Amino acid sequence: KNEVEQSPQNLTAQEGEFITINCSYSVGISALHWLQQHPGGGIVSLFMLSSGKKKHGRLIATINIQEKHSSLHITASHPRDSAVYICAVRWWETSGSRLTFGEGTQLTVNP
Amino acid sequence: KAGVTQTPRYLIKTRGQQVTLSCSPISGHRSVSWYQQTPGQGLQFLFEYFSETQRNKGNFPGRFSGRQFSNSRSEMNVSTLELGDSALYLCASSLNWDQPQHFGDGTRLSIL
């Protein structure tokens, strides 16, 4: 069964801390997405990557295709970063945009 | 540039009824995907449309259906509603399958 696993499920940090969220998947993928969901439900796409590393502001996403593993890093965390972070993948054998999601990581950043 | 618009935002129905949800993608986006999010199952793929054709379908019963119009707007329909259909339904659009998806704010459906 094609699976996506995230860790940790819950993460509490103090403002300014460096944060890492991990995502592992079971078989080959063509793309991996990192998404952010705030209370109320709206989802924002943070990154889409298939190799290497991407950076946007304080956010960095990396992927290791051989290890089937991706990480999302947040530098100098801030209370406004509090949200659910979701990893989603598009499997190699999938046609179209179909995504399979991890369970999400609830991040709380305290001031 | 306007984002993905979903209507309505909130909906309350009773068991046995049917419901239609609407999604207007970002202008120029031809791919529209629908997802269901529940506390127990998380986010699950429902179906994807591209140029008015269903390109992919998730593991949902036939009560769940959808369509896409020539202007790329999409609708999904759920017939004979069940309590378990209570969920947040999200729509996402992209230029094509290999492009980032842009999500709407969702429609929160409650079944009484």
C-alpha cells in the first residue's frame, strides 16, 4: 500500500526556535508537496519539489529521493507559523494531479 | 488575480438529501481536483477534472460525482447523504498535473 508518514504528529516550540518536520513515503514519487493549513480550513501550498532543496523566506524544504524522505524546516519560528503542516505526494504510477496526504503535523509556536 | 473560489462556505443538510458544491478555479487553470477532509480519515482525493474530462477518481462510492464545464468551473454532487459525509470539501486548481495546486477555502458540509 502506498503510504505517507509524517513526524512528529504534534510539535510545540518557543518563538525563535528552529523547527523540522519530517515526511517519509513508501514508493517512487514524481513530486512532493508541503502544505500549510490554518484553523478554519484554508490550505496554502508552500512547496512542490521533486529533487534537492527549495527556500522561501524562513521556510526550507529538502527531499532525498533515494531515502524516500523529505523535511520542512522553519528558521526563527514565530507564533504566526502555528498551523498544521501536511506532506502530500504524487506517486510515479499516477496520472494527473492526484495527491496522497500524510496525517499532518500540528505546530504550535509560543511567544 | 482571484484565487480559487468555493461556494457555499457552509452547508447543513439532512440524511438522504443531495448536495451540489461549486468551485471556480484560478483563471487559466484547466485542472481541478476535489478532496474530502475529515478528522478520522484526514485528506482524501475524490476526483480530478481536466478539460471537462474526469482524469482520476478516488475510492469513494458512486454517490459522489462531479463535472467540469467549458470555462473550467467544476461542481461536485453527493446524493443520498449520510452522516459520514460530514466533512470539509476542498477544491484545488492548477495549470496542469505537474504544477502546484492552489486550494480554495473549502465548503464545510454538516449532515444532521
